Amino acid sequence: MANLPEINIKALIFGAAIAAAFIIFGWMYWDWFYPFSAMGLLYAGYGQKDLKMGTILGALASTPIVILFLDGYFGQPTGFFATETGIISTTILIIIVGALVGFVGAWTKLSRAKALKEYEKKQNTGKKKKTSKNIKQ
């Protein structure tokens, strides 16, 4: 158990739930809710500590989207997408896109942390520290 990487389970569960909720809202109300499901996958990747875990858990968080696709929440597939090969291809494509969006979320978190560190370093340089030697009494 000590070799397992730290996984932010809360980010994974909430991210998958947000992604699935926006798919369901898009199916029930307006179609323009569908693209907002990517926010959940971004959150699932953003909550992780490194790029590899963000990518893996972004793909894992996209599994509710695959289930909703198989249940017909994206509409009835026609043509090539109605065949077994088309359904498997679409399933794999959804998981790959989920991994990519999870990677972007993790990359955003790491870039933000790096930028904050550089900002703090920049704020601390060039300031004169008051010491007891510099204070004239």
C-alpha cells in the first residue's frame, strides 16, 4: 500500500459526476450543455499531483460519459457508428479525449504552481531587509 501513488478521490468522483450531470442536462434541456461536461474532466485532472495521474484519472472519469453514450444519451448512432466496430471506436475515442482533458487539467495545476512560485520569488528579490545594524538610534 505504501507504493500506491496519492490519488485525490474527491476530485475524481466530483469530476466524473460533473461530466455526467452536464451530459444528462444536455439530453434533458438544451444541447449546448454537452461541451460543459469537459469541466468535470478538467477538475478530475486538476486535483491530481502529477501529469501521469491526471491523465489516467481523466480517462477514468470519462467512463460515465461512455456509459451514457451506450445508453443513448447522445442520440441513436447511425451508419458506421451503429456497428460494433463503430461503438467500440467511439468508446475508445471518448476515453482518449478524457485522458487528454485530464492531462490538460493536471498541466494547468502544475503550471499555476510554478507561476506562483516564480511570482513569490520575484516579490522577495530586491527588497532591503531591515536589520538591527541598519536602524539608527
